[in-house]
Amino acid sequence: MKKRASQPVPARPEFCFVKELQGENPPAFSAMESLYRSATELFVLQPWTFLEDSDPIAVRDSVSGELCYCSVMGALGEVFSMHAYIGPQSFRLYRAVAEKQMADPLEFLANLHSVNVEFVPRNELEREDRDLLSWLGHPQGRGVACPMFRASRPGYHPWFVTAEEAQTLDKGIRATMVVARAILEGKRGTKFWSRADHYPLVTLTSEGEARIESIKSVPPAEPPLPPARLSEETVRQLRAHDYRVGGAIELDYMQTGAPVGKKNERKACTCIGIGADARSGLLYPPEVTDSSVPAGDSLARVFAAAVKATGALPSRVTVRNDRLKQSLNSLLESFGVEVRVAVKLPAVDEARNHLMAFLRSDI
């Protein structure tokens, strides 16, 4: 079988990922060189052989000023990576997953703000990654691990790092290595995680020095959803009719993981608001959005569409959790509709399962 001719690698640029980061600040090639050197040192150090993913290391982001919580993965020998979770809410998500308090992994991915390096086989890289590693002189061959640099933002799939994100990731890698080397060298005070909610905080100086101290950090509470809103025209139309009242509707909001966006741009996460008649199971028109639309607004639109389709105002709406209830309360109570919470939503759950099975087969 004749081998396909490989595409020539373009000339080394001054900046990387320019096409993919239009309207943003692409990283200079020199910044990616620095990031690559740090990632290579991390891989040689193999911190996942003696650190758990539940052992976070804190460092202050020099770009945003927020604390980043760095964690390595690889103890199971399947995935080798370092993630820097940026800010208190990302730390909350990280802790929720680590403590098995979050059942839906798509919720984690859709709300995460982080940067990471993952070491993968070459065939898992995008063309832009392969070009970068060719410019950097990374070795090729079967079994060679390749660093892949990504940034995750709330509402978006992982994408190439900007200049600022490259700087944050580089600092997170170096902070992780500081703690890892301190443990390997057996320095005093290296039982950094012996006290609950206490973590090592690494301070890196411009002179190349590092200081480790212990800090206490407790994840914040999950923030409330904004109050649900409908357009003034939709509210006017709903109030203009004398609807019959009765019945109950189940409403739910789901992260699907399906990407939306053009080929060379950051992909948004698709979200769907769904509703069904609690008694008959009849599914109402779903509301498909990206995560820039608040969950409450999405469900309010499903509610409005259901009222228009049936010519009836439900006496009750049931949702899955208190956050959705608090978001919808004010709006729906203005129509005389009670909002309740139930863990199980039989009518919506059946529709949700069918919809997710279809989407997974299509991704």
C-alpha cells in the first residue's frame, strides 16, 4: 500500500495559533518554547508516580491574580496530565469531582475554567499541535508522548492557549515541580496535605527562587442562577390570553457536550432546555442554546412555548434542584404557577435519556 505523502511543515511563525485565536492574543513562539521546556521537565519528573490527583498545589496566577489549584493525573497509568484550575469556582468543581459529589461530568466540563497539559500519542494531536512540536524539535516515533496544551473556559470545549493562558499554564507546571522536588528530596514539612483543607502555596520569584507555605482554602458555595427572564413581548402575549389552568409540567436543563462552532474557532457547548407534560409524557418543543444563555431563561422559554402549544397554564412546574427553582420562582409565580423540586422527573427523564443517546451517537 502506497504511503500518503506527508504535508510539509510551514515555516516557524512569530506567533502560534493565530488563525484559531482570531480576536484574541495568540502566544508568541518564544512563550510556547518556554511552556514546552517546562512540560518536558514535568514529564521527566513523573510526579503522578507519587502524587495523587487529590493533592492540589496552589499558585497565584500572575495574569488574573487569582489562585490556581494544580493537580496531576496519571497514578492509574492511563492519562498523564497536569491541570491548573483557575479561581475559586473551578476549585469548587474540582473538589466536587474529587469527592464524588458531582454526578454529571458534562456539568463539570461546561463550567470549568482551567489550563492543562496532557501527554498523548501523536495520533491524538491536531495539525496545529503537530506543527508546533515539529518547530520545537520534539522527537517522533511510536510510543513517544507528546505534550498537548489546552485551555477550558466556562461554556466552551477545550481549545488552544492564548498568550495569557500559556503563561498561567507555565507557572502552574513550574509550581507543581517545586512541590514534587521538595517531596523527592525529603525536605522537612513536606506532608502538605495532612490537614484538611490545607494545601501548599508556591510563590515563584523573578530571580528563579521558590517559597512553599501552607494555606487553608475552602471551596465557596455554588453561586445562584440569575432570575429567569422572558422578553417583554413574550410576557405580554402570555398575559393577553385567558388560559385555562390545570395540569403539571416537568422542566429540566441539560449540558449535552455537543460542540457548536466553525472549524477554526473555539467551540461552544450545546445546552438544551426540555419540558414534558407530567401526566401524559408529551414532550414540548425543546430550547437549544449555547451556555451563554442562562439555564433559567432557557426553561422559561420552554414554559412559554408549552403554554402557547396547549392553551393552558399549568398549576405546577417541577424542576430537579433548588437552583433552578430559585431562578424560575419569581417569573412563574407572577403567572400563578407553583414551582416544586423533585429528584426524579419521570416524563422528562425518559425524553432526556433518548435525546442523550441520539446525541452521543452523532458526536
